[in-house]
Amino acid sequence: MSRPRPSLRTRLAQHVLVPLVITWAAGTAVTLALASHFTGQAFDRALLDDAYALAAHVTLGPVGKPGLNLSIDDMGTLLFDQSESMFFAVYGDEGQFVGGHAGLRPPALPAGVISQFSNMVYQGREMRSVSLHRTEPVQVEIVMAQTSATRNRLLHRMLTYSAIPQALLLIFLAWWLRRSIGRDLGPLATLQQALGRRDASDLRPVPDDATTDVNSRDVDNLRLALNSLLLRLSRSIDAQREFAGNVAHELRTPLAGIRAQASYALAQATPAVWHEQLLGIAAGEQRASHLVEQLLALARADEGRAALQLQALQLDELVRDVVLRFMPKADAVGVDLGAEGLEQPTTVVGDVALVEGVLGNLLNNALRYARGPDAQVTVSVLVEGGQTVLRVVDNGPGMSAQDLLFWGERWVLGEAGQRLGEGFGLGLAIVRRYAELLGAEFSLTPGADGRGLCASLRLKSPPA
């Protein structure tokens, strides 16, 4: 079984305290090393001074041999120490013992070295010694040694008086940091509890009182981000519910018609009736498919707002491709479909799918309403007032002033649409939504001489 992951408070405390403990340990070690070094220098200097004082009592004997002129009082003064034991020895130039404590013999001095400190063991005790080479009045080697108990006790006291208070201070700092981190992370726990108590269908924004701490700006920013996410989710779910409701409601009529025609055809025995009903079923299926496509287009428009990224595109090439795709349909319904203003390259800011969706819906509407021997639909790209305008003009029945007030509303058909009996009132709603996503201006006006309809989409030009 895997171990539980540590909490955020524990991880933050570890990230702060581990470097702090390492720094404290390194600082303490460096401090003790420096203190030991300079304390040892002070003790060594005092020991060397004693060796020089002893050297002042070395004399030249009658036969040129070294001697030691040291009285009892001088020896007591020289070897006096309140806490340590002092030892000395004097050796001649050939290593013969002159005086002092026999057997006190540290490592020999290297050639050319006047004095040298070393650690040694004498009479079973560890000692610190110094060897001093003198040539006046006679060549001798003087050895002074001292037990090191005082040095060790001093180092232990330094370690105790420096490390223990710092350790206590570190413990207090660890407690204070953990408490402060817990207090600062309190709003995050409150926010977690506020979200944990919610039902899955509750997409309301998190209230401000969930992050009331004055030092919780980052947590408050997290709350705002969560609220933004909940708002997008709510819109997405609303769009899905609306799409499902629209499909369920609007598909009833064509599906009921298809079912009625199929039942009627099954009850007949005449092939001509079967053929006639199958044609009606095919038309009903096409109508239902077109409705589903338009509903999906609206749903995708509502869903794609956050992920939409507008970029520069060649409008003339896009319009040419769309017009060529609609040519067969225009020929089938007897409409003269043409394009103007595609000779010059035209660049706009937009999205290929959205612009194609706008132009496709406008052409579908124009080809549906422009009927008759002189039916015409013209797509043009032109520049007006420094803006690029995509325009679709037809010479159909157009829209009345009353219809122009409600264009773009879903499921609203004008008088001509109701008479024609085609469409669902979704095409212009899709166009309006796509224009909003493109940041473009869309308008509907009567055509030339009050006949037909002129649809204009003003697109943004890319920055120079």
C-alpha cells in the first residue's frame, strides 16, 4: 500500500526547515572550528613564552657544556598552573639530557626550524608540547609540555553555550514557522471545504467569505480562477441543455411526419404511392439533418469562444472557394450566383471556419428565397471607410421592416419564410453569433430599389 502524500503545510515546512538546519549546523561547525583554532593559538603562545622563560636559565658550563641555572622558586614559578600540569626538559646539541623531566621527548625539530608544536603522550596523559631550539649562550633544545584538559573543557563549554541556545532557537523557529504556514494556508482549507460540501450540479461562484484572510491574495486569485472555470462550465452545460432541448423539441415534427408517411406507405399496395411517400420521407430526413447541423453549429459557437484564436486570412481566396462549392446548388435551383471584388488579394483578421459559416448560411438563405427566372445572388468583397466588407445581395422577397427588428432571434421566421415553408429561423442566429465571435459588425438592409436583401459583414483588418 502506498504511503500517504504529505500535506502542503508539511512540505512547505520541510522546504524551509531543512535548509535552515543545514545552515545552522554548518555555521556552528565553522564557529567552533574558528574558536578552537584561535583558542589553541592563545594556549600555544603561552606555552612558547614559558619555553623562552626557561631558555633564559640555560647557562654555559665550565667545559663548554650546557647547564641549567634554575632554583626551586624559579622552578615553582615556571611550572605553576592553576588547572594543568607542566613539564619541561632540556637537551644538549648531541641529545644528552641536561635537566628537567626525563623521558619528555617530542619529535625532533627539522633542520632550520626554531620552534615546533606537537601533541604527545607522557606518563599516560595527552599533552601539548613545544620544542625550542636555542644557540645562545649554548646550543640546546628546550621542551615545554602541558596537559590539555583545560583546552578540552573550554571547547566543550563553547559547544554547550553556543549550540544548545541555537538549537532551542531553531526549535522555536520551527514551531513558529509551522504555525504561521498553517495560519496562512487556512483560507485554502476553507476553500477546499466550501467546494467539498457542494453537490456535483452546484456551479455557483464561490462566495467571497470563503477566503476572508487579509494575507490570502493568492488564494483569492485561486477563488477567482475557480469561479471563472465554474462560469464557463455553467455556460457549457446550459448550452448542452439548450441544444438537447432544441433537438428534442424541433425534431418531433419532421420525425412525426416521416413516421406518418412510412405508416401510410406500408398500408398501401400501389408502387406509385410508395414512391411518392419515399420522396416525402427523404425530404423530411434532409430537413431534420439540416436542423441538427444548424443546432450543432450554434452549440459549437457557444463552446468555442474561450479557445478561439483569430488570425490573418486571405478573404478573397476563402470567398472564391465557398462560391465554387455553392455553384452546383445554385444551378440546381436556377439562381445566377456570382462574385465581385476577388481580383485583389484581401487580408482580414478572423477564423476560417467562422467566416465560412457566415458566408454559407447567408448563401443558403439567399438561394432559398431568390426564386424566379431572373433570380440572382451576388457575393462581393469591397472596402468601405477603411474596413473590409463581405456582402451577399439577393433579389428575393427581402424582409419587412417588422422582420428586420427581430432578425437573429432563434426560431423566428419572417413572412417570406413562413410562406415558403422552409428553414427553422436559425441561420441568421448562427450568423449573428459567428459575427460576435469574430468581433465583426453584421447588418441587414433592403436591397437595391427596395427589392431583396443585402447582408453585410464588416471584418477587421490586420495591423500594419
